[in-house]
Amino acid sequence: MNLTLAAVALLGLTNACQNASAASGYEISGQLKNAPAGTTLHLAELTSSQFVERGTAKTDAQGNFTFKGEQPASAAVYQLKVDEPNQVLLVLDNKTRLTLNGDAKNLMTTYAVKGSKDSEVIQELTRSNLASKAQLENLGQRYTLASQNGKADSLEAIKSQYLTTVDRLTARNKAIIRRNAKSVAAGFAVLSFVSPDEEFQFADSIATVQRTAQPNSPFTAALTERLAPLRATAIGTSAPEINLANPDGTKLSLKSLRGKYVLVDFWASWCGPCRGENPNVVKAYNEFKDKGKGFTIYSVSLDDDKARWTQAIAADGLAWPNHVSDLQKWNSAAASAYGIQAIPQSFLLDPQGKIIAKNLRGPALQAKLAEVLK
């Protein structure tokens, strides 16, 4: 820095001021089809909890636009929006000179960026997700229809297709992030395009790279913070102890179930996806409870209403005896120990209490139990 300042000083004060001004701030320019003169574009910065508008620009008669501004800290993620269906994400810092072109009425699928490698990474990830969006939506609609018509066999087949599609999407996203592991975008992308809960080892490897390559990025800090509680539940670690009360008020510890394979299942009566998965959990329990070293379930409810909790246990036929809750909903001590931010979530433990699998659903749970309970 000192050498740079000295060199500038030799060129004279006027030149120094001009150069500093030219290098300061970001600039986004481009052209949008189907954006008549006067179309308002919004630019908003992603803060810790929401997008905060930083400026607007209007298109000219040819759809051209320009944004200029300053990003005082490290690079940040911004949203450029025409309207709710037409918005894209960009990564900006004070050196960014970015061009963006596309169709204002179909922006996400048509936009192209140049001049910002990080924004190009986000664009590639956006396209990866859009490639699977229609298929996943179609499978979701088919699942709902099959459920309404009581077609159990179809439900399992559709669910299998859905999970396969999600797995392929995750693999594509991971490959993109891995190729760009040193970029600012990678830290944001792991949090936004990959589930750290499901892909802890991958997320942890990217976080390690980010701490060296992008030590000042807010996304490095956010990713490190997100992974901290998940480290305690990584596959191969001993499951954190839980010792909560069952419906009659008696404490029941997780350790008391050692010697069997145990599914630690976080759920709640108010959670629709949890209730939808319960028939699969019941099926697995009935099929494997007496096989090999034995299998049982330790259900941790994030309810805050005891009556609704116990009613859901009865209504869903959750016949195993190991039901616990501190009725603190998201403030549950068990949820905190396991880093739970969404449910359903589950952890399969071996007879020694080590985690051997996470978040197995439907056929995947049965397949894993068949493997270990030979």
C-alpha cells in the first residue's frame, strides 16, 4: 500500500484524485428486453436478515440501465429486481464493473453477467436449480394427487423419483461450488444452494478453504457459525445426550437405549411434513424392531402443547414407548444440542450411540436398517 501511494504521489495530486475516484464503487450496466423506457429496477443488499434497498435505476428507450454505488465493507450479495418473479442475485464489491443483459419478463432464465466471477458462479447455480425446478414441481403435484386418491404404491415411487432428482441437483451444485471454492460466492452458495445439515463434510471442507481464501467475508463467518452446532452431530461422532421427560413426566435418557440401533427423530404435532413422514417411521419400526440387535425410536417433540403432542402420538400410531419433550418448541434444549433449525430431522445411532446416518426418509430408512440389522 505504501509503495502504491508513493507512486501515485509522483504522478501529481490531480492524477491521484482522478484514479482514486475511478476505482471507487461498483458499477452495473446492461440492457433488458421487454423493459420500456422508465421501467424501474431495484437494487437491494442482503443483510443479516433481509434485503435492504440501496438504489433504483430506470431504463431508457432501448432498455439500457446503470447502477452506481459503494460497498464499504467486503463483497456482498445483492438482488437486482424488476418485479417479484424477475429478480437475480449478484456479488458486488468496490472493484466490480459488471454487465447484465436479459429479458425483463423472464429474467432468471435469460440473464447473463460478465465482469464478476462471483456473480457468474451464482448465475451457474441459478441455472442448475432452474433445470430441476419444473421436474420437482411436477413430482410434487403428482404426489399430492396420489395422496388424495389413496395410491400408496404411487406415493413411494414418486417420493423415490423426487429424492433422486434432489440428489442429482445437490451433486451439480456441489460440483460448481467445489470448482470455485476460493470465491466469495462459495461461502454464500453453501448456505443457500446446499444444505449444511445434509452435507456437513462438504460444507466443512468449503469452510476450511474460505477461512484462508476469504477470511473477511461475512459468508465465511456465517458458514463457520452454522457448522459449529452441526459438528456435534457429524456422522461418526457420539450423539449428544438427551434426557427429557416423557408424557407422564418421567425422565428418559437417550443413553438408556444403548445396545440397540436407535432413530433419534425430531418432530412436532404441528409439523405437516413430520406427520406425513410418520407412516414411514411406523412401518420401519414394525419391520425392524425385533431384528438383529434390535431397533427402536427415540422421538423428540418440539411441541409446546402437551395435549396436542399426546393426541398426535395416538393418532399417528407411534407405538414405541420413547417419546420425550420439554415443551419448549424451538427453544428445546435437545434441538439446540443437535443444531435443529428445521423438522423433520433424524439421526440413526448404532448400538454404541454413534451417529451412522442422518435424515433418512421413507425407503432410504428401510434400506439402511436392512443393511445394518442383518
